[in-house]
Amino acid sequence: MHRLIISSGLLLALSGCALQPKTINAEKAKPAPSNAESILFSSNKAGGLPEGWTPLVILRSKKPTSYQLITKQKQTVLHAHAENASSGLMRDVDIDLSEKPWISWRWKISNLIQRADNFERSTEDSPVRIILGFDGDKDSLPFADQIAFETARTLTGHEFPYATLIYIWENKAPVGTIIPNARSKRVQMVTAASGSSGIGEWREFTRNVVEDFEKAFGEKPGKLIRIGVLTDTDNTGESVEAWYGDIQLQKHKD
């Protein structure tokens, strides 16, 4: 299987109108609205990785996070287990956000990463992340960013997105907080969940990607070209389990 390798010294990842998350008791999520484009784990059989997803390796020297499709109450979800580990899963998409600006997903975590602080490079871990990669004109970026992209492409053999927006579960930062990535201005994080509320329970989220992108980058987003998940504990050395449900892009917030 093709593996994407990322230089940690260049970019962390491939590289609003916020609603408060809702806690749900059942493993089964509600059906997708008819206007949604769904990224489904539930359409796969348990065992192995979801079809169309590619391993995202942050650094060869790091222990990879373990990912596997499992069955919970007759529905397939993605289970992640990280113990001093960091890697993710990615898939390519082609989504016009002017038509589908809202993203919905659900996740569950076993615990917070106690020492994690995403404002600090040395402790930048999160039990769950939804990663979005965007198309754009890289020639319009400052020269330093263009050099970083070119260096990353030379080292890995892969093109990186024009911009990357990451939804995370943070320990303390309020929901909606924009957290700049310590390695690149082209990667920005958004706090989707914060603190210990809802640990061990399935939680649903809906965010307006266009508004979050504009808040983070000061411009309108291009096409959404990649979607990923990432559970990482490599900076803190801690352990966490996480579960990801289906991801949906849709016209209305529903």
C-alpha cells in the first residue's frame, strides 16, 4: 500500500460558524441528508483499513498509531490506538465548498492526553483530529512558504495542499479557538472540543468549513482535496484510544 511520508520539520500534516458539539448515546449515527457527500467508514467491513484511505506517516522514526475498522452495535467505525505514537489516514476528495460548506462528524475518546498543549510545539498532541487539505495558488504565497512546499515535495515525492485546517480536541482552549501550527503558517488548528466533558461518549460535531478557513487564513478556501484523521501522542509519550464515525460534507448545517 502506498505510504505518504511527511518531514516533521516542514509541515505537520499533508499536507466561523461553530455549533456546540452534541453528546449522543447510541453508536449508530443518523442517516446522511440527501445533499451530503459522505466519507463512510460504516460502508466497510470490520478488519483492516477503510477502502480508499492511505496511511499518513509523520516520520519514519516514530511509532505509528494503530488503526482498524471494528464493529460497534452493528455499525463499522474506525478505531485508533496511540501509545507514544503518531500517524494518520488520508483520502483524496474533490469537493466544492461553495456547494457543501458544512462538515459533520462524530468521534469518541478514552481519555485526554494530560500533558498535551497544542500551543507548544513540544507537547502538540491530540486524541482525535479531522484534517482538511485545500487547493490554491501556491505561487501567490510568500517565497519562504514556496520553498518549504518545494523542499517537502523533493523530500517526499508528493505535493502538499495549499493550506491545511485541522479540527482537534484540546485540553483547555475554548471551542472555536484558532491555534497556529508551530511548523508552518499553512497549517492551522481549530478547537472543536475542549476539556473532559463527553469523554467515553460518542459526540457529534458540525462546523462551517468556509467560515473556519476564513477565520484561520484570512481568505476564502479553494476546493477541498484531502480529508484525514490523526490520533497522536508522540510528543507527550502518553496513550489514548479513539473512535471515528462517518464524515459528511453538506449544503446545510441540518
